[in-house]
Amino acid sequence: MATTSSAVDKAPLKKKAAMPKPASPPARKRASAKAGAQTPPKDAPPTAAKPARRPARTTPDPAAVVNELSDLVARASENTLAPNPLIGLRASDFAEAAQSLLKLTAVSPGATIGSLAKYAKSLGQIVQGRSELAPDPKDRRFADPAWQGNFAYKRLMQNYLLAHNEFNSLIAGSKLGEREKGQAQFLTALVTDALAPSNWLLGNPAAVRKVVDTGGTSLVKGVKNLVSDMRHNHMMPMQVDSTPFKIGENMAASPGQVVYRCETFELIQYTPSTPKVYQRPLVMVPPQVNKFYAVDLAPEKSLVKWTVDSGVQMFMISWRNPTAKHRDWGLEHYAMAVNEAVDVARQVTGSPDVNMWGSCSGGMTLAAYLGYLAGIGDTKVANVSWAVCVLDGARAMDDTTLGLFNSPAAVRAARARSRNKGVVEGSEMATMFAWLRPNDLIWNYWVNNYLLGNKPPAFDILAWNADTTRLPARFHSDLLDIIEKNPYVKAGTMTIRGVPIDMSKVDIGAYVIGGITDHITPWKSCYATARVFGDDATFVLANAGHLQSLINPPGAPKAYFSTAPSRQADPDEWTRAAVRQEGSWWPHWRAWMQERSGSQVEAPRKPGSRTHRALCAAPGEYVLER
């Protein structure tokens, strides 16, 4: 790639489980009564003393353990990986945030003194037991009843909440600029989240209780988990137990065949499940971050299976996991790889054109390809679905933490870092994402794995998320250019094979999906993607986060979505025009796809063609590469 200078309804809260509860007062009374009934009367004859018994170890409540792990899964699955070209934060970024925090005393001295006085007064109320300070009901760190019922724990929690709230209030009401406020709040949250009493053994009532109940076994298991993570997981808490999952067996198990393989990708043709199929095939372009099978997990939540069962002929690109020798694979290289996949799908099916699907960085690649086709006057792509994809580079950092630290210096540093190594490691991106949301992705697992001595949950979404891939240095650099140059909005600032990219020339049907609670690709930024394709693009807003917006099969409890053409420039205005529909958006998308997939023909008996014969069974070989 070459560049030139130049009000929706709120999503329903998910039910999250509390930590294991101690015995309730009635239960303790029953236990005391039982003990009293076994005490002999005073005039009873003496009995021989029985040998002292060791206290019985309490078996953890299975339901409570399941609920704890379900809570971890729900919170972690909202924070799956996505490409962020800045990779991570530099030491100078933290210094800048610290400078913004220290600047408070200079720009708001009166407010600082007032905040300290307020803190001292409120602290006195806490010590005296007169404070009504309570955590947010959604804050699962303090869900254990001991935080309210125990004198010491309640005051410890209230003191922590007081300090946290005062810092936030002081920053929010200061005279700092918005960027400085965001940086100061980020650094404050990073420190205060780490210092939460729930993160420390003696400060966590559930952990203390479990040590006692298990006779110290939970502590031993926690230490073993810690040592294992230090040795095998880049000193980060393990988020998932991946051992129950095997690619091709209980994940990425939809039947099909690899019908094309080159150095960059394999192309999978899925086996039809209906007697007739629509003639125009669908070619999916997944992100280069992680692997394609996020849309093909268990059969009951596989978008691949749903699509094939809808009579659509489906092809999937499975990207190769690049190494340093592939450092020169850039956006142009990937766009031309998409062109190869499209031509193979057309040849195999006999269709003159195709429908396509692009998500996240795969959508960015697809946009470059469509701009190239428009530039040369080729019409072999008819309609495109875009899932959680941001094409407006100016909005790529909107409402994100890394956007607070976006600067020319940060971009140069990120570019140099990947250029020196040849690739961006998936583990680097995973660590960066974890520290941007430490409560969900670090401290949750710190408590679960180390303080409680539990195994991390075994869950397919998290197993997929842990199966990371690398990004070639050139592609990473091109993603940085998209942020800097905004080529999908500013025509002519990007070229593919010497063809200037002008998205206004792209004339296709567009279906764009965003998620209300998606903090990785915020929904308003996804709405801007729909606007790239004009007033007739269909925008769908699901009441879910980044990955849950895609894994949204019919039957999901409390699921709903809003939809309308993207005719309003302001996304908030769009919400007033959108129509809310209960349930999953999958049936809505299926109807949209079927209307645009041509006539029905007999399903092919065999995969591939004489030119492109089946090479191996799906999911292929590239998906297995580490």
C-alpha cells in the first residue's frame, strides 16, 4: 500500500454471580441448636473422652464455583482481541499521564485542598461506622456478604471506595483538558484497581474462608498456578483452560474441504446441508488477528453452520500465521490475496460475482480490495456484510483508552518496534489489552487462580481468544497509516497496485453490524462505516459487546437489536429512527442475504472443481499453526 500526504435502549445487565457465601445466620442457629442437643446434662455420668477429631474440610459449593467461573467468562469474553496499531503504551505515556495527574494541584489548588478535607471528614465517618458508602451493585469484587457484615472488611472496603471516588471526582471537576483528564483517570484507575483489598489474600474474605475450609489446599493450588503462569504465560494470569478443546473436533468442526492453498491463506469450501443452494456464494474475510473460527465454535452458536443451513454457498479464508520472514506482507498483499479467494470461489461455483463478509481488520482489508475493484471498474463483488469494523480512521481511537495516548511520536515508536522484530506477537497484543482493562482481564483471574486456587474456566470463546496470531510488520505499519491518513474517507490517500482508493466509487449493498457495549470497535464508529456506503446501507445495532455481537444465535435470552438504513449523519439521530426487534439479528441478516444471493440451484455433489480440487478436510492446516 502506498500513501500520500496530504439513544438506544441500554443493554440488560447480565447476571453475575457472587463469591461463595458463608453460612447464613439461620444456618448457624441450626448448627448451634444441633450442638446443644448433643451436650449432656450436668447430672449425667461422665463418659470416656473421645479422641479429638480434626475439623472436617468443607467442600466448596459446586453451584457457587460454577457461578464464579461464569462471571469470569462473561467479563472476559467482552474483551477479546482486536487489532490496535499502537500495540501498547510506552514509559513516556505513563510519564505523561503522571504529569497530568500532578498538574491537578497547579490548575485546581482549591479543589485539591477541598477534596482532601472532604476525604478526611468522610474517613472519620467510616471509622465511626456512620458511613453509608457502598459499592456499585455491578462491582463483583465486593459481592461477598462479609464486605457488609464484617466490621473490619466493611471499613476496609469503604476506605478504598472513598479514595477511589475522591480521585475520580477531583479529576472530573478539575480544569485539566479532556485529554489530560482521560490520562489522569487512566493512571489513577490502573493504580487503584491494583490496590483493591479484594486482590490480596488477607483482604479478601472469600479467599481467607477458602484457605480455612480447605486446610490450606487452596493456597497451595494458588501458588502452583502462579508459578505455572510465570513460566508459561508471560507472567500473566491464565484466562482459560484450553485442554478440553480441539480444533476440528469441538471447535471449527463444520464439514468442508480446503479447495485452494497459497503461501498466504487456505480457502475452505463448506459442505452444503440443503438440497438446493443460492448460486451467488459468500466469501468470508476474517481478521488477521486471531483465527477465523470465532464464527465456527460449537454447532449451536456457529454462524458458519447457520449460514450453510440457510442454503448459502460459503467459503472461508483461513490466514496463515505469519513469521518474521513474512514481514513484508502489507495491506496490498492481503487485498490481492482476497482477490485470489474471490476468483477461486467464482470458478468453483460458476457464479460471475460473490457476496462478502469482513470483520475487524479483515473488514479493513476488504475495504481496500473493494476500492481497488471500483478503481479498475470490476464488479465481481455484489454485496458486503461488515461486522464490528471501523473504516473511518479518524474514529478508530474514539472512546478508547489508547486514543488518549495517540500522537505522532506514539505512532513512530509503534512502527519502529514492529519493523525491528518483523512481526507483532499475539502475546504482546494480549498483554496490552489486559492492562487496558485490568479488572476484567487481570485481577479477576488473579483472585480466581491464585487467591482461591481455582482453575481458569474452560470456555470455547476464551480458548479461541487465547489462540493468538502474529501481524507482519508491513501490515501493522499500514494499519497505522489508516489512522493517520484516514484513506477510506479521504479519497486518493491510499493506492493498491497503483490504483487510488476512492470509497465513494464503491457501489455495493452493505449490511453493517455494531454492538452497544463494544468498547473495542465502539458502535458509533461502526455506524460511520455504514455511512461510507451511503444512505441505503443497513445498520444493525445488537445489545452485546464485541464478540457477542457476532456470536448471537437465535434463542439467546434477552437478545434484541435495532435496525434502520444509515440515512442520518448523527448516530444518535439514527437511534431515534431505528426499529427495535426482539431476538437475534441472524434471521434478519439471513433474509437480507438470501434476497441478494441469486437464484437457487442444485447443491454441488463434490467440493471444488477440476481446476481447484479438494486438498484436505476443513478446517485445514494453516489454522493449526502456532
